[in-house]
Amino acid sequence: MKRANIVASLLLIALACFYAYLTSRLPDRNLPNTLGSDFMPWLLTTVLFLLSFWLLLQNCVQGTTENFNPDISIKEGLGIVFLTVFIYLYVKAIQFFGFILITPLFLAVLMWISGSRKWKEIVFVSIGSSFCIYLFFQKIFRVILPDGTIF
């Protein structure tokens, strides 16, 4: 597993470098008082590079104690299929109901699937996360989130 992690980290570092090259070639189309069109790509490039470098250092210095088991149970496989279909339906539902109405429901179902059974926690986290995402993208990045055709 150590060799696989080292190879994966080197490939991810190469991908981060290629992505940085592509990001540096982005045209400058900034609006006044905004972060710019290249802010998120540079942020993603930096995070990808740092995490890949950290993985490389971890495996070169101390190794890993992970055991790899390639077997996937039927329950896990069905869970992956369900999650894929659920995300597809969420993206389609955004077109009809809008981001604000459908995202709390989506997050609540994801929390329930992942094992959370505390209803107060599910309600507060799903609504609070949706509100924070809305504020972050709509007010800070000035990204227009999709409105629904029904509402």
C-alpha cells in the first residue's frame, strides 16, 4: 500500500502542477470588488498540491498501516448506486424547486443515510449549511444560484 500511495501522490502533484499551468493562462475578466475568476482555481490547486505533498511525506517518512480489501459487498454497491441516482435527482430537482428549497432536504437525506438519527441535528445542520452555502456563494462570490421554475 505504501508504494501505491507514493505513486498516487506523485500523480496528484503532477496534476496539480498541470492545473496550475492551466489556471495561470486564464483570461483576466474581473468585476470590481470581486475575488476574480482565478481565485477558486488557485485555491483548489494549492489545496490539491499541499494534500498530495503531505501524503507523499507521510508515506516516505513513516509508512502506512492500512490494509487494502478490494471486496465490495452487495449492500455497499447498492448504496453507491442509490447515492448516484439520488444526486442525479437532486440536480434535476434544483431546476424545478431551486437551490434554496431543495438543498436542505438533500442534506437531510444525506445525513440520515450516513447514520445520523438525531432529528434536531439533521434539521439544524441541513438548514444552517444551506443558508451558509447561499450566503457564501450569493453574497461573497456573487454567484447566482439557480432559481426553480415552479417557485
